[in-house]
Amino acid sequence: MRLQNQVAIITGATSGMGRATAVLFAKEGANVVVCGRNETRAKEVVAEIVAAGGNAIYILVDMSRLDGLDVIFDKTMETYGTVDILFNNAGMLSMTPLDKVDHREWEAVMNTNLNSALYLTQKVAPVMKAKGKGVIINTTSVAGYAAHYGFAGYTTSKHAMEGLTKSMAFELGPEIRANAIAPGAIHTGMVDSIGGPAAVQGMIDGCPLKRIGVPGDIATVALFLSTDDSSFITGQSIRVDGGYEV
């Protein structure tokens, strides 16, 4: 129970890496705020947590629209009175080439993948500062290190998240630690949407470990970054990709 009685906000928590992290955090004693757009899936995550003896609530929010962020913070404070961990995990894929991406798609990607993390952090940081301790984790990507054709918006947002994580660590310490997780070959719905089985097999072939990662591989790293086991780690980005593109 390494997160006993702590309160964790997790965005993008209704599927994939966010869901796995929400379930794991609850098993470790955290009160989990499950944030996502799909009410059916949100209810399923909360039900799974409660059935296992944990505690969670869900908040429906579209992270591409920043007006929903107040709801996340206000409902968390109303329910639990504090926040200890913020996992900015919500993500939106953009597969439009640079010369064709329009301002609506660009704005939605930046809001979901980057801007929402900044504004949520601004809301929770004073609470964490006042209690003398807090953890922020951002989901970046291996796309935050290199570019690939047709992913201009996504790649840009993830490069920017790398910089934002460093700025958070630099400006919010010593009370708050901020780190990032950069997933690579993790089998999620987003990966399936890129190319299905062929894309998955390509990731396996290019991975030194000869397997594709699963959401739980991200959840365990998020747990490590949330505990005192990582008390001297801040401003870092941990690649969790099985050595893909090593």
C-alpha cells in the first residue's frame, strides 16, 4: 500500500495506460480520480477499483476543451480535499501531414497532449506546495525524441511536453517532483489505430526484447515515480519502449 490515503488525478484513465495505472494506484491505497470522455468506460474502471476494495470517482471531460479542467480540480477538492499526484496522461493522435493539418486539429492535439497538462498543473501545484510534497507525471512519447512523416502535430506536442516537464521540475521544486514517461511500443488502442497487427509485429521485430509492451508496463513506472523510491529523481523522461530504436 505504497500510496495509502493519497489522492491521484489521472487523465486519459478510461483505457490503456491510464486505466492500468488507475487500477494499480488504487490497489496501492490511492483514492483515484478517473478522468475521461467515455462514461461507460469510466464507470467500468471505477467499478473494477471498487470491486477490489479501492476508492475512486470519475469525471467526464474532453481534454481538447480546456474549460473542463476546472471541473476536475473542483470535484477532486470537493470529494477528497487535497491532491498528491497528477498524472497528465491524456493523449490524442494526429496522423495528418504537415502541409495538410488545419488549425482545428492542431489546437485539439495541443490542448489534449500539452496545454491541459500545464493548466492542470497550475491548479494543483499550490495545493501540493502548501502540504510540502507532490508528484506530477507527464506522458510524452518516443515521438518526443524524433520525427516521423505524417505526425507533425503529435510529434510537436510530445517534444514540447519534454520541455514542459523540465520546466515544471525546475520551477516547482523542492516540494514537487515532475517527471515524464515516454512510451514506445506499448499495445494500446492508439497503436492499433496506426496500423493494426502489421504495426504491432513491426514493433516486436524492432524491439531487442522481442515483445510489445502492455499498459501495465507503464503503470509500474508511474507507481515508481509516485513513491519515495524515486525521491531524488525529477525533470527526467523515462523511455519505456523495450529498447525500440535504441
